[in-house]
Amino acid sequence: MSKKIAVLVGSLRKGSYSKQIAKNLMKLFPSDYEAKLVEIGNLPLYSEDIDTPESVPAEYTEFRDQIKDADGVLFVTPEYNRSIPGGLKNAIDVGSRPYGQSAWDKKPAAIVSVSPGAISGFGANHTLRQSLVFLNMPVLQQPEAYIGNVTNILDKDGNVAEGTVGFLQSIVDAYVELLNRY
Ligand SMILES: Cc1cc2nc3c(=O)[nH]c(=O)nc-3n(C[C@H](O)[C@H](O)[C@H](O)COP(=O)(O)O)c2cc1C
């Protein structure tokens, strides 16, 4: 069955390796799936003072609608200081409110952490899981997706080396299986 996947990239950087990995992953979904990047860099820092019916930023509403419209959420993120980048946490907070109307509720998710280093964003990957448990999102458990030494597997056009495509495909296949359970 065709599904819509919202793809959130934790990095706001133009040349982001995480975004390049996200684009490689997006190509590996079944042809009737629609995987779309969702912008998070335009979201004002979350504050309950502005998140009122009178003053809610249009960017919050648009973001929440895009997540609500999706059947699942794929997170591809770097690690910042052994945690997730602030921009991604902000997006999670924006999507989680107003209280009782979380856009994330029950959306199956997959997490891929990306790093030029050897620890592969493990800290970010698991920090993100902590929030997704609270947000009631079933998260892909296996295969765990830690992409380390990322500069070694991307070519100048942003494509992953042939030897890595199979690993990325195994992540997408397992995620599709998870999505089909819901
Ligand atoms: C504020 C900051 C903190 C960082 N902390 C970590 C870290 O904890 N672990 C890690 O592997 N890399 C860390 N890095 C390096 C990033 O992995 C690297 O900049 C990476 O390219 C960012 O992902 P992107 O290419 O998708 O933008 C940090 C980078 C920044 C800017």
C-alpha cells in the first residue's frame, strides 16, 4: 500500500552529509511511496507564548500539517555534543503541541544517525529515541542505523558507495515492514 513518509534532517547545513544520506535513502522506498523532505530550519524557537490560537506562527501550522499528513517519519540526523541538534529538538517540540494534539502520535519512525566520526552519532540516535518513546511513536529497532565515517562512503555527487546501498536498502525494507504493521 502506498504511504507518505516525512523525512526530517537534523542538520541545517547546505552541504549536510546527513541530507545526502537522507536523499540516498529516499530513493530506496517502493515506487508507490512518497518520501518528502520536511523543512525544520524555518521554525521559530518554540515558546508557549506565541503558540496560541491568536498568534501561532504559520510555520508551526504548516509543519504540523505536513507531519499529520504523513504515514511515518524518517529522521536522519547528525550528532551535536553527543545529543541531537537544537533545530531538530525544536521541530519535535513544535510538532508535539498543542497539548493533546501531537502530530507525532502513533506515526512509525526510523532513525538514522550520521557522522564523519567513528562513533557514528550513537548518542544522537538514542537521545532521539528517548523523545519518540514519550511521543508514542513505534520506532524501528533493527537494523540499527549508525552511519560513521560518512565522508568515506559519499562520492562528490552525494551518492553512497555501492557497498553501502545494500545496508541502506535493508534499513528501508525493515522500516517499510514496520509501516505495514500499522
Ligand atoms: C555544534 C557541533 C557539535 C558537534 N558534536 C558532535 C558530536 O557530538 N559527535 C559527532 O560525531 N560529531 C559532532 N560534530 C561534528 C558533526 O558530526 C559534523 O559537523 C557533521 O558534518 C554534521 O552533520 P551534517 O554534515 O549533516 O551537517 C559536531 C558539530 C557541531 C557543529
